[in-house]
Amino acid sequence: MSGDRTDSVSVRAPAKINLDLSVGALGDDGFHPVSTVYHAVSVFDDVTVTPTGGGLELEVTGEHTDGVPLTPDNLVLRAAQLVARRGGVQAGARILLHKGIPVAAGMAGGSADAAAALVACDAAWRTGLDRAELLELAAQLGADVAFALVGGTAIGAGRGEQITPALARGQYHWVLALSEDGLSTPAVYAEFDRLTAGRALAEPRVGDEVMQALRSGDCVALGKALRNDLQPAAFSLRPDLSDLLEVGLEYGALGGVVSGSGPTLAFLVRDHEHALDLSVALTASGACEVVKRAHGPVHGARVGDLPRLT
């Protein structure tokens, strides 16, 4: 391929929030089994791949670039290498990653990047991998990558990589309270282990209340049902997040939850106008300097542009 701009392929992939996250005890393999409800929201990263004669080049732009590695362990580069090996590709690529998803925020930005890179490299190099093959490669890259491919609202099991679409109705509106300081996922899980030491943990399972609310499209019921077993650990490491959750609820959010390992707090609201009101209230109160409004569910990684909601 020539490497001209006409050969470039752009793929957009969404952030996720966890509507329900149930965590089991640490296993002998060093991982915690989970059961979760993933929800893809309209905060995106974009990956553009332009085929070249050889080698992989990565450039990162956007509002959330601090902390993104440019080393070979970057998930975008690892995803490209997997596609090249699976497809027998000898060519290289220039890869542009535009970050709209915060880093280390519990929103699976790195997983979204990996999913976008899988789809973009497959399309740019014309390797013709089917969805099952892409999902197989996704599972090699991380627990949340498969969901970033699928999008929508889905149940995740195992380490989160076993994806089943959820029966869900309606659109949901969110105010995402962001933090300039990220939280390390291993540190949050280590704190979870400390807080639960000596307790017998049940097998992780998604709560009936969340699933019933999604099936009926009831945002009020969903707000009450939001749950995350990692939330006490995140609050232990960052007590300010507990205060922020209380402020959001006081200002009228239908519910709030730490997304994944945090520190992002996702507040559910009734509609777009409610999202505007809560965003203004949170920033005016000084409780949170940076908020994003978003809606979900949205599609998983796919070729082409979608409107960006800020």
C-alpha cells in the first residue's frame, strides 16, 4: 500500500462506566473474578492508521496525553503487532492516537485505544479478520478491550473479558466528575484485599435491581441500583471522592458511582437539561473542577466519525 492519506483509516472507540461491579476474592492466578455491567458512553478516543513501508510509529494528541506511554508496551502498539502477526502483514503504519478519555480514570481509555487499533489496523492493512478473531485478540490485551469492541450495555464475566449483551432499553444521561490525579488499578485492588481480609467473599454476580432497571428503561430505579464493590477501596485511598459523591447527590443526581477502579464519579441524571444543571452546580460549588456530560449506550469501536459530545 502506498501510505497516502487516502489509505488512512480512523476508528472511534468509547469510554465505559460500570453500572454494577461485583468483585470476588483474589484467585491463585493473581486475578479477581468479576461480574459487571458495562455501559459505553459518549467520551471517545480516536485512532487513525496510515499504512507505510515498515515499522510502527505512534503519535499521541488530545486533552489527556499525560501518562500515555510511547513505549512498545502501549496497548495501541501491542494491538497493531497482534493484527500484523495474525494477518501475516509485513507493512508498517503511522498511528495517530487522539485522547478524549482521561488516563487512569476507571473509564478503560487504554482498552478503548486497543480496540480502536485492532479495528483500524485490520481495515487499513485489509487483513480481513472477523469479529471472533478480533475478540480473541482483544482478550490477549486486557479485560476491558472486548467490551470496547462491542459497546452498548453488556455483562462482563471472568476477568471482565467474557461479554454478553444486556437486555436494556432507553438512553441514559451522565455527568462525569473527573480528577486530575488518577488512581492505580492495582493499588485499588490491593486496598480492596486489605479491606476484605478475613471475610468470605461470595461469587461475584450482577444485581437483579440493575438488570430490572435496564430492562424497563427506568433511570430513577437505575440510579438507586448503581453499585461498585471497589468503591470503598477507592474512597479509602481518596476520601475526597466520598465527599464529591455526597455533593452530587445533594445537588439532585439520581445516583452516583465510582467507575471501575476510579477516580471518575459517574452521576446519573434525568436528561440533557438535568446534566447541564448538575454540571454547573458541581463546578460552581468547587467540589469538582472538571466535568464531562455524556450519554449512553453508544457503539463500540467502529470505522468512521461520530459527533463528539463534550
